[in-house]
Amino acid sequence: MVEEGKTTDDVSALLSTETPQENSPESIIRAVGDLLAKTMRPTSENTASRHLRTFSGQSPTPAGEESLDSWVEQARLMIEDCDCSEREKRRRIVESLKGPALEIIRAVRRDNPDASPESYVEALESAFGSLESGEDLYLAFRSLGQQRGEKLSDFLRRLERSLTKVMQRGGLPSHRVDRARTDQLIRGATESEIMLLQLRLRERKEEPPTFLKLLSEIREEEDHARARHESKATVRQVKVGEETKAKSTEVQELKAKIKELRSELKELTSKRSEAELMLKQTKKATRSPS
């Protein structure tokens, strides 16, 4: 029960719903079955968020450990999605820490033994994260641009990571997130202007898509572009093959003509030699006394 984040209070609350005077075997079996169903449900639901990856706060990040941003993202998801107790959430966070990061949490627990899991995460962000304010992070977000050779979907993911930090520091209200994302994508995607036209993002700025919808649309368009490129490459290869075959045929025809001309030249040379020989014999016969 401790491993699942349960206490005896949970059992008492469950048993209190049963009829106190009913001690028949059927009622006992039903109570045990309900208890097992209630205690086993978190096991299947929280398997994915049971363990956090290791974080020590050392720089550079050692092999096998998570960076601060990645670890904080996992920890916040665990806190939001896991329906276990606050004590269990704190235990999972502490188990994932070591080194300087664990020392920070020990200090937090000394000051406030009942500190919430969110306080643990905030303390680690304050100790190892950026000291930039929300406004500074928003300015950095507005300066992001697509790198040479970077796919539009990869640029969008990079924008989203930066935008998440801005929101966490209070640099942008949540109702403006989709508009800010779309504006910066249009502004910074200098390598994918044709794709932006195909997505018609400028016409959709007043009702911008969410991050997941936009990412799905971009990836779909990238797949279409890749298919078109591969199709053009195939056509080009076929065309080159046909041109090569035509040139090969022309070469064979030229070789045949050269062979024919050589044969004619040899025949003409032979006839000329015979004519010259006959001319010499004729001249010699004319000069003879006989």
C-alpha cells in the first residue's frame, strides 16, 4: 500500500461504505474485491509515470542523466497526471535526484517538511535553471529563427520548448500562446516560405491552430514534399537512362559507318595501287626497243 501511495485511511474510508453489521462471507468477499480493485487501479494507470529519470544538477549533464528542462517537464507531468498521494509524489522526486540536486531538496525539507511536490520542482529550477525573467525569455523567443537545413517541424518543436519556458515564468498569458507561436513561426521560418504559403498560416492568424494541430499539418505537408521530390528524382533517372540509351545507339551507328568508310577506303587504295602498277608497266613497255 505504501508503494501505491495508499494509507490505512483509504481502507477505512472504503470499509465505512459497507454495512457494519453485515459479517457474512459474501459481504467480506465483496469488500475485499472492492479494496483490491481500488488499490490496483493506480498501478495500471501510473506505470508510465512511476519513475523519473535521474537528475543531479551537474553541468555538463553526465551520461545517463536528464537535463534540467527535460527532468522538470517529466516531473510536472507526473505531478499533474498521477493520482497518487502528495507523499508518494515527493518520494518519486527524491528517488530521481542525487548530488547537488538532492542537497537542494534536503534543504527544502529542513525548512518545510510538508513542502509540496511543486515546491520541490520550483526550488530545483531556482537553483539550476536560468535566472532570466519571463520578459527576457519572451524576447529570446521572439528572436528565434529557422536554421539552414532545419525542417519546419523541428523549428516548431524548438519554438514550443522556448514558449513553454516563457509561460512558466509568466512572460505570456495562456490565451495568447497559440497566436504568439504562429506569429513567430511565420516570422522565423525563412527556409520554408513556400510551405507557409501552402499552410495558409497568415490567413489563419486570427484563429491560430494549437501546437499539436499545427505540428500534424506541417508533418503531413513535409511528407507530401518528400514524396514529390522522390517522384521527380525517379523521373529524372528514367530520363537520364533513356538519354544514355539513345547516345549508346548513336555511338553504335557511328562505329558502323566508320567501319564501312574504312572498308571503302581500303578498296579504293587497293584499286589505286593496281592502276599505278599498270601505268608503270605501260610506260616501260613503250620505252622498250621491241
